[in-house]
Amino acid sequence: MSDFSRDRHIGLDLARSIAIILVLFSHSRFLTDSPESYLFLTVGAKFGVELFFVLSGFLIGTVLLRQFEIGLNTKLLSRFWLRRWFRTLPAYFALLVFIWIFLAEIDYLYFFFLQDLVGGNWDLVPVSWSLVIEEWFYLVFPLLIILCSFFNKKNAFLFSAFALLLVSQFHPINEYFSCSYDSRPLACFENEIRKSTFRFGSLGFGAILAYFSFKYDLKKTLQRYFYFLVSLLGLTSILLPVFCYQVVSGETARLFSTPFAFALFYPLMGFAAVLLIIFLYSVEFKFPKLLTNLISYISITSYSNYLWHMLLFNYLNSLSEDFFSYHLVIIFFIASFFAAGLSYLILEKPFLRLRDRLVP
């Protein structure tokens, strides 16, 4: 366990742990006898993914800011991409090869993260839509920074982050209206907006947070505005789930027009995720060693968990007639965390070590 707790930020580990657990709880509801009774868990999963996005934008933004201070060039850019690909591609490609060999299913578009841009097929790896957004963010964001630096080098990073935020919000505006007139608006919203390749809004939120964290001391700022932040986070945690539940249950027309609700859905979750990350990043947590190790384990294996848990879900779902539903949920969680640790040790960790040797 000690391998999972060395030189880590416990607050950010806690954020990752919260995110993956929310996703697992949401998907596990379909193993129960009445998944519709647990519809509220869907809100948690959607927030969990946005929390992953904001955290990724924050961490990647911090890395790019440091390199931009040195002078972001083709050498540093290629180094950045190689380190990202060593981190994300081995476990993902292993999953695709596993599905190819053992389930006899293959779609070559998945290897190039084109499953949305060409065909819109998510059946092979349903969770891959978020990985597509992440990988295209890694590719597009640094290029955008370099482009903006030709016009205004001092503010290139901030302009690029705001551009991602605004474009991802205004680009699908026609989709908000078309989905509202669709016979199945939530299905339309799910496929045309949620899984859009360039939905960079929450990643942009994270990058903006990275900029202000890089320029200013978040911990000192928090001390000055601690009670305001906690109050805002508390109010958001009460109001946001109510609004989001209205959206996922298809009852948006009761409070807002459907296009307006769709347009607010992800920005509000992204904003809430920013508040949570500021809080978790800035507060000094003192947990018992066992709990710290557990949080670190869940965090560091969260990527593998996210990749593999749906295969476990599909297998357990096929056994649903032989088990009580709550037994399946317990087995699902135990198996997911075990498989995630195995994947990390066999796939992720060796490639991370290789990365540090080849691209230090």
C-alpha cells in the first residue's frame, strides 16, 4: 500500500476518489431490481466525470504553465505529448486488445479516438467518450497556447483557456434547441452534446484555475475568503443536485426552458467542481495512515478502474438472475477495485517507469 501514498497530494487524491466512486455507484444501480429508484445516482456520476475533467485541466494546465514559462517549443511540446501518451494509452490499448481477443469485437477508430467524429459508435467501450475529450484536449490546448502567443504572449495561456470554455459552450447552441424539440430530448442531449469530442468546458475551468493557482497562492487566498468559499460550496451542493436531477429526470420544463437547462447543465457542474477542488487542494487534511493509503490507492488506480469497470459490470449483469441484487453491487465494487489495482501494477506502472527513463 505504501507505493500508493508516496509524494502525493491527499486533497487531489480525495477528489479523484470521490469522482470514481460516484461513477461506480451510478452504474451499479443497473445491477439492482429497480434501477429507476436510484436515478439520483446518475447526477453523481455526471458530476464525477466533470470533477475528473476539471482536475485534469488543473493538473495539465499547471504542467503547461511551467513549460510555457521556460518557453514552450516543439521539443517541450513533443515531450509533453509523449509523457501524456505513456500515461493514458497503454492501459486503454490493452483494454481494446482484450475486447478484440476475448469478445471478438474491434473498431479501429477507437485506436485514434475518432469514434465520435466518424460514426458516433460508443458500443465497444461506452466510457471512452470522456477519454476522447481528454486526448483531444491534450492535443489542441498546447497548440492553441502557441498560436495565441504570437498575438499576446503574456496572456496566451489565459486566452486559450477561456477560448476552450467559451467555444465548448456556444458551439453546440443549435443542438440545445434541436434536442428540445426531439421526441427523446435526453437521448439527443446525451449523444449530441454530452459526448461531443470538443466539449472542453470543464477542462477549460480547470486550466483557468491552474492559471490563478500558478500566479497566486491558493492557500493564502483561501484563508482570506474561507467562510465565503465554504458557504458558496455548501449552497452549490444543495441547489446543484436539485437542478441536475430535474434535467436527468426530464422535468426541466417545470423550472426552465429545455434549451436553457441543457446550456447550464455542464457549466454549473464544472463550477461546482472548481469550488470543490479549490477546497480540497487548499485545506491541510490529516487522515489516519490507513485511510490515507486507501484514498491514495483508489485515486491512483482510478484511471484503470474507469476503463475496466464496465466490462465487469456487463459480466455481472449477465449473472443477475443467480444473485441477489445487493450482492452483485458488493461484488461489483470489490472486483472493480481489485481489477484496477491489477491493471495499474501490470500495465500502468511499468509504462510510467519506462516514461520516466525515456522522457524524464
